[in-house]
Amino acid sequence: MLVSRTFAPRLRSMLVAGLSCLAAVARIDAQTQSSHAVAPQAIPTKLSDSAFWRLVSDFSEANGFFRSDNFVSNESSYQWVIPDLLRTTKPSGVYLGVGPDQNFTYLVALKPKIAFIFDIRRQNMLTQLMYKALIEQSSDRADFVSRLFARARPARLDSASSPDSLFIHFQAMAPDSVAATKNFAAIIERLSKQHGFKLSEEDTATIGYVYRSFVAAGPDITYNFNQGRPAYARGRMPSFAELQIETDSAGVKRGYMATEANFRALRALEMNNLIVPVVGDFAGSKAIHAVADFLKERNATVTAFYLSNVEQYLFQSEDEWRRFYSNVGSLPLDSSSTFIRSVFDGMGYSRAPAAYNSYMRSRQLLASMLEQLRLFNDGKLTSYADVIQTSRE
């Protein structure tokens, strides 16, 4: 093919321009693919059942031991710090906690995107699943209490009922063994068949033990039900009902059973599989690190970490407290990330509001997680007394 001398330069220019365009498109495409490859995932608004169970299973450690069943909290003061938390923390973050249902009250107040509840005992993880099933099946607060304790629902209760009225009426009701059998079967049915969670025979038996304890004691169930009064308890343990009618420091009832709105917020989290219970030792090598990796991959930050008084036990070991703070150092934090601690009378703290004097006396303390890590790394946080003295009320 012959090309005229006048057309040849134009052809070369056209070819160069075309190649440049192709190169630019290729660069844009490569950049787009690269940005897609490194873009962080977001915290989901809902976890599938399989994803939820994978987190529970993959993040959990071996079952550990604690000296109490810890059915409910023994901390009558856990709502006390909520006004301070609302002023100093950010919503839509990540909540971490330990133990039984007091976490629910913090959840409805702080409004995180997702929560992970650690506990050294597999029984607590299974108790959380029991709560999950019952909450999901319940249309409102009264329905939930009726199912939890296998008591008939009093006719006088409605969506406007106060928590005081709710429990006064239920405490007058006797347990129904037929309802208890039906409710337990529904719990296992929902967990194992509807959700598809792979529960062992031992898991099912453990849930049965926990549920029977709630039915036997009713709303008067306490931290140490089935174990008598332990020698270390200086005062009476608050009951489930008493904890639900407590208030914050401003006199506002903040419990997850205080209002229908609170209960609906909790139910939404459970329905979306966003309260993930994990068998995990605070000083262990797996659970906290696994959660930290999950959060970092999704560019999420811890809002609050409720510790109860676990540190009291960690500091009884030479190394466990060090491993715990090293684990905390793996979490994604910012300047508002906050520890929530429970301190009991005789453990470096002896003041308590007069209203709590009939119970084991406790108080909640708060501390910046980043500041606590700095003190730990500087060698200035080496005892339980240091923990208490560097926290605020």
C-alpha cells in the first residue's frame, strides 16, 4: 500500500494520539482496579447467619474457667457513667464488652455499628445466644420477660409500662413448666435450624442449664444463683429486676428494658446479627487480635470497651495484665476510645452512693484507652491500684 507524502505525517500523528489514548485508558483502568483492591470494607449493616457463626467460631478461644455462673451483673452502678460516655464518645463505632446482659444497656445508649462480647467461659457465649433467640422472638418487653422467665404475661402491661411496673407484675407470677419446655425448644429451634448455628449436644445442655436457672429464680435471679452466697460477697447481690430499674447519674433509667424504644434498638442489633459473642480470654493470644484485624480491615474504631472488674484478676498474675494491654494495643483506637471499669469496695475504692449500700458496693470508672496504653508502654501502669488511680468517675 502506497501512502502519499502529505498524508504520512498525519497518519503518524493519528497513530501516536491513538496509542496515547490507549495508554491513558490503561492507566485509569489499572488505577481503578488498584483502588478497588485496597479499598477497605465497611462494617456491614447486617451479617448473614453464616458470617455471624464464622466470626463466633473462628474468633473464639478454648473454654476457660471462672468461679461463678455470672448469670446477671453484680454491678448496680453500671448505668452511672452513661451521661459522661454520651458526651465524650462517638456513635456508630464499635463496642467491646464482657459478661452478661449489662452490655445491652451500653449498646442501646452508645449506638455502635457492631459489638463483640468477650468472655472466658463458653457458657457466657451460649447465654448470649439464648438472649439472642428470646429477643428475636419477642414482640415487646413484656413478651421478652414472659419468655425469659416462663411466666404468663400480666394483662395490665403495655408499651407505656415503666420498668418498675413491668417487674412488679411479673414477680407476682409463678413459673409455668409447660411454657418453659416450649420456650426452650423454641430457643434451640431458632438457633440451630432457623439460623443454622452448629450447636453441640453439650452446647444445647448448657443453654438448658442456664434457661432453667432463669425460670427457677424468675426476675429475682442474681449473679450467683445456684451457688449460694460466696464468701467474697460483702453485700447482697442485686437481682435482674433491680438492675433493670436502676438509673444513671442524672436519675434517668437507661436500662435496655426501660423503654420500648430501647428494647427495639436492641432487637434490631440482634436481628441483624450485630452482637457477636466470642469465647475469649483478655490475656489470650487469639480473640482480641482476631477482632482487631476484622475492625482494621473495615476502617472501624473502638468506641468503648467495658471491662467489668476483669483487670482485678489479671493483676493477680505476673504476666496476664501485660498480655492484656498488649492485646489492647492491637485494636484500632482514637482519642475518644474509652475503657469502662467496675471497681468494688475494698479494691482501692470505697466510696459509693448511699442508694447502693444494700448491695455489693461498686462504682464505674472511665479512662482513655490511648492514654492507658501510653502509661503502660511508659512503665507507669503496673498495678491494679495504678489502673484505678488513672481512671475518672
